[in-house]
Amino acid sequence: MASNQIILFDLPSKPPCSAWSLNPWKTRLLLNYKGLDYKTEWLEYPNIKPTLEKHIPPNETGTPYTIPAIRLPDGTYMMDSRKIANYIEQKHPSPPVHLDSPYLAKLEAIMPRLMTELRGIYIPLIPKRLLNEASVPYWNETRTKAVGMSLDQLEKERGGDIGWSAVAPLLQEVTALLKENTEGPFFMGKTVSYADFVWAGFLIFCQRIGQDVYEEALKRSGDAKVHEDLMEAVKPWSQRNDH
């Protein structure tokens, strides 16, 4: 029923449009896993703030208005994938996603460092490969300001083998976590948890940037198979990517 439907605000890609961004993928995988009724509303970067600021206070730190965001059936808006996960798990506890898992805490400690080391790879490629023209100027302006140099310079200084060499130890930390439970394929062995959605979201993000990026990430991880096994295991919840 439409009255029970959640609206997921996500970032579009070049045609054919489908989900690509890491943080919205966490929420999308969660909604799919929980079997909740939702539809996607695509927002180009310049439209995020105008759409959301009428309904929700800005984030306390970082970018004031961010994706993912959701509109709940009662009209309440919410931003930030982790805050959304906390709410969804509280309101819809079954099937559980184990937000108290130590694997999630460890992964959440790794991710900011990993994305920082990887920025020379993905920041220059996203406007070239994924963004519609409506979002390219916004991306270039905000990311140039954030990194303190042009994206071409970022790619030159932090891209290629330099970037991958820096990120490899962090990818290998995640590999070690995935291999702790040898029965796999999830971090908690046979048990699905939100940690799986966080990492699968990252792998899908790499894949959407390009098969070359995805394959290099797998190569640098030290054991591609455990990541490929996870990707295969989450397919029931990753297939819905364009609506």
C-alpha cells in the first residue's frame, strides 16, 4: 500500500540509471533485506539541499544535506545511512541485522580511512563515468574544495598505483575480518548482518565506477574469493538497483 511506502532518496547515474553510491547502497540493501515497501526518488547533487531542507535540520557536521535520506510513511524525513539503519532495525527488528556486531564496529573504523586513501582513485573518475551533466559542476567544485587541489592534480598525486598501494593494507584488514568465520560467506559466518551491507555497498560502488576499479580492489585485497562470495551471497538484496 502506498500509505506504508518509504521514499528512498538516491543519486542517479548516467543512463541507464541505477544506484551507484556507497552510502545509499547500505540503505537500499537494508530495505531490500527487510522486505519493506519503498520507491526511489532520484536527486541530482544540486537538488539535494533544496529538496530536504524544508523537512529536516542539517547534519551537525560535514555536508549539511546528504544522501541517503528517506521519507517515512508518516512524513518524517531522516538522513545518514547509520541513523536510518538504527531506526529501521528498531521499528522492523525481524529479520535482524545485528547492529551490535563487533564486525560492524571494526568495519566502521576502517571505512573512513579506506575512503580517504582511495579518494585519488574514485573522486576523479565519478564525474567522468557516472554523473549526469546536472551534477558534474557541483561535484567538481565541492571535491576540489574538499581536497584542496584540482581533481586532475589529485589523480596525478594520489591515483593509480600510489592510491592502490596506500589502500591495500586496509582492504586486507577487511579480508582478514571476512575470513575469521571460515564457514562464511558473511562476516558472521552464515548469519547476515549490516556489516555485510556496508562492505557489499563498497564493492558495488567500485564495480559501478568500473570493472577495472573493482578488479583492482579485489586484487589488492589479498583474497578476491571471500569478497566475490559475499557479493554472490547478497545478490537477493542487490538486484533491485533502479527503482
